[in-house]
Amino acid sequence: MKTNHYHYRVVVSYSGSNYFGWQDLGDAENKATVQGAITQALRKICKYADCTVSGASRTDAGVHAQGQVAKLSIPLEITAEKLQLGLNSLLAEDIRIRQCINCQADFNPNRQSVSKKYRYYFSIDRVSSPLLHGIVAHIPLHLEGGQSDADLDLESMRQACKLFVGEYDFYNFASRDKNIKSTVRTITQLEIKRADALGLDLEVYYFEIEGNGYLKHMVRYIVGALFELGRGVIDVEDIRQTLSNRSEKKLSPKAMARGLHLLEITY
């Protein structure tokens, strides 16, 4: 006898510091993931029947989310409100279901998304703040003993953001993924803005980037290149050439994971 499944669309917020990314790595890996944690909570609610969780974005280890979207399919008829309450009562405090609604069986959170928006937060204070540890990258204005002694040039970085806006082959700004057919993506927005650091006397900024999709580590490689440009290690022409000509050599290291936040997904 075929079991009926009921489908829900959820918006998930999480701190990625304690997880090896979004995607469940399987029992053999024995590593905590956000998808795995939600699946385990669902199975408890459904008395250990089979449940599926599919997300819109496979965030890396240490990356956070305010607006991850996922589809939950379970063999239990329950109101969306009760499911949300039940999940939040079982999940650790660093994962929360912010919204839960019924959806169609054919809803695909990844393929049906129109755009995804990320923010990359970084502080430029000389000494890092322990209050921001894990959620904001520390990129001091002056880096002593680094590859370049130049102060971080925020205005040059702000101008260089414009180079990435448009449709480009981002092969050089991504880690290799054999499952991807095309490395062409469209970025519609990339800006640097000053953040309100909760009234604290801290200098925090963020990159805000929006596009129709991203390759593996793409946002972190773009941000990493902009940091290198800000230090004077590379220039605008280096970025132009890297966007135009494929190379197996990376222009810059990728930015650390901790400053990256998945902000919003649009359908």
C-alpha cells in the first residue's frame, strides 16, 4: 500500500559554526550537518518513518544562513504550524525554522529559485572582537607582516565590485565540480555597505551579492579576490583577465567561511 506524503516549504536560519555544511554527508561520515539535524528531528516527529529534506543551497562548513529554503516531505498529516513548533522544540538552538507552509509535491527549492542573495561580513578593526567570532571575518585595515603592507583600500574594492556584475564564465572563481554542466552565471548586484554592529564601537562592513546561482565556493573566491585587490596584491586588470580567460591557477585564496551568510532566496 502506497503511503501518502505531505509536503512543506520552510525557511531555515542557522549558525553554521558547529556544522560541516548544509548537505547530509551520510551515516559513514558521522559529521553533523544542518540537513542531517532537520532530518533526524523530522523522523522523531514521524515515529522514524522515511522523511526527505531538500535544500535550495548547499552552504559550506562554517557558513551561516538567515533565509535557507527547503522542502520537507513526510508521511504524516500535520498542520504547518504544529510542524514548525515541533521541529523548533527538537532542534538545537543554532537551527531555527523561521517559516513553514504547505507546498506542492513538485516544488523544487533549488531549480525553481530565481535569485539567491548572500552577505559576507567583515570587520576592519585592528583587534578582532570576540563578540563577532564565528560570524564576521576579521580583515584588519592594516595587515602587518602580510604579502602587502598597504592598508585595505575600501574605495578601490567598492569600484571593483562592478567588474563582476553581469553574465560571465566564473570557472576561475570556483572549485571544480564534475556535476556542473555550465560555469556561466549572472550576478545582478555586488556592493560593499557599512553594517550596524548592534551599536558596538566596531567597524563592520559587508559585501552584498545577488545572482541567479553560484558555483562551489564562488562567492568566497570573488570576495577573496576583492580583499587581495584592496591590499594592492592584484589590480583591476588581473580581475578582468581572470573573468575573460580560463586558467587552472587561482587569482587569490578564497575568503574564510565564517563571514558568509545566505540571506534570501527569491522564487
